[in-house]
Amino acid sequence: MPESLSILLVGYAHGEGGVTTHTHWLAHGLTQRGHKVRVLSPVPPRDLPESPWPDRGYAVDHYGGAKDMLRGFAALGKDRFDVAVVAGTGWKAMGGVLANRRIKRRIFFEVMSGDAMGKVDPRRLVHAGFDAIVSLATAVQDKVCSEFHWRGKRTIIQALPEPLELLATIPDRGVVAPAAGKIRAVYFGRIVPHKGVGFLVEQWAALSPYLQSVDVYGTGDERAVLEPRIAELGLSDVIRFHGRYPDGQAYADLLQQYDLLLLPTVGLEGGPLVLLEAMACGTPFVANGMGGVPDFDNQDCRVSKQISGFVAEVADIAGAMAAGQIDGSRLQRHYHDNFSYEVLVGKWESYFRFLVNGK
């Protein structure tokens, strides 16, 4: 039986968001495989729940300010770690991992687009003693290694989404065939300008030959701007806001109610987890190819090279649906073979062993 590892995951462990989801499920999966896992997180704000997962099965500690960083995080005591992973950016997170001399191997996990945020960017600390950079996707790896002149070890491993295959009963989707001839589309995510909900509103005349409606789930300041615009255009019956979306079984059931997920993002994307969650349910997507999005492309989905080609990709997948060529069950198999919970935990575990033991 392979020797267990002592693993430290440094990342936000409270509230909602991609880093929180990834950190929890990676810690959970590694613990299930017999490894000793500790999670180190910033202290959550007072108005934020302590954790969305009260029965975690692994230890969560918190770090403080600059003095705590320079001490290598007092909460860790004298414990030694085979490997530590910093997910996201932050001077304290990266600096504290470097200051702690009881860590054998240090990994930085690029969960964003890889673009530098000016000269004063904590990711420049990778050159002070990190052993490897893991990136979400090909374009993200290319960007972060170029921006920060990294020539060391690197690999691509996707962040873990909410593993709907564990949390829900998901039937095989079968061929995706819109019941009314037109596609019922959905958007899940933050309602902010760069995510592109406004693009869907302004492009509705071009989209309407293919789409019956778009339901928008999520929260964000742009909703207050878009709702009056939708009313002005007379689109309140076809573009509808529903607020926050559920998780677990209710989320899986909701995803399977729709024919198509839309993500017309123009922002600096890493690897949007909603695309993986849609694949798990056999719901195809059309997304704009920002950041790591192209790594999710497959024969049952469409990715535009730029936002000007997004409507054409919607038209193309609509034609493929009409011809019975979009197979939701095949999409689910693609997810299970490449991005499922067991696959991704296994990839992380294997990479840890490679860094620590050289094999």
C-alpha cells in the first residue's frame, strides 16, 4: 500500500466560490484516500458562515497578519508537511508557506487566468522557493509561466467542482432534443458586466431564432441595470432572473431541465466550474473561449474563439440539436473520464507523489 502523505492546502475555506469548493473537495478526497490533510485559511469576515461543510473530516486552521506569516503560521505548530499547495494569490499565504521550513515541497496553484496584476504581485514569490506551478488549463499555464518567467516544474490539473455525481442522482441525459423546437437556455453565475448577461440581452434579436428563453440564476450588481433594459426591450417574458441557485440534487435537477448553458464571458477566466457541472448533468454549453475555457471543448459543446462568434456557435449547436447530434450521455461520459471527482483527486494525489518521491 502506498505511503500516506502529509498535505497542507492553503486557500479560502469559507462561504462560496471556486477556491472554497476546490479546497474542500480536494481535502475530502485526499483524506478518504488515507492522507493526513490540513487546511489553512484566512479568518472569515464576521458576516460569513464559518464553513459550508460542518462535517469536514479534516482540520481547518486560520492564519493571521504579517507577523504570523513571518513565523510560518503559528497554527501549524511543529507539524511537518510533505507538500503544501497555495490556491489563489496573497502575500501572506505565499510568504507564510515559504517561511515555514517544515514543508518539503511547495506548489502554487493558479486558479485565475494567469495574468499579472502589475509589478507588485504576490505570485512573483514563486521564484523564492516554490517547487512547481499547477494551472487549471493550457492557456492559463502558458500565461502564468510567461507573465512570471517561470521555467520550473509545471503541470495542468483542473480545480475540483462540486461533485454532483456524489451529491445527486443524475440520470443519463440521452440525446438533447428541445421539446418545443427552440432551445431553453440558462446562465448560472455572477451577474457582473464581464460575464456577459448584458450581451445576451443586447443580442437577443440575433439569438431568438434559436432560443426560446434564457433563465438567469445568480446575484450581482448588474441585475439592477439589466432588468430595466429588458423591460424597455419588451423581453421580460423571455429573459428572466431567478436569484441564487441551489446545490446538490436540486442543482442537478435544475441543470437537466435546460437544453443549453450559456457563458458569454469576456473576462479573465481560469476554468469556470459551472461548465464542468453542466457536463456532469449532460447539459451542453456554448461558452466564449476566455482563459481555460477551450480545454473544456468537446463534440457536444461549442466554444467561440471571440465574443463576436458567440451567436454563430449558438446557431451551430441549435442545428446539431435539430439533427439529433448532441448526445448528453456522451457528454456525461466525457466528464466522468476527464473531470470527475475520482479522476481529479487521483491526478492531484499522483502529482504530489511525483514531487515528493520523484515517481
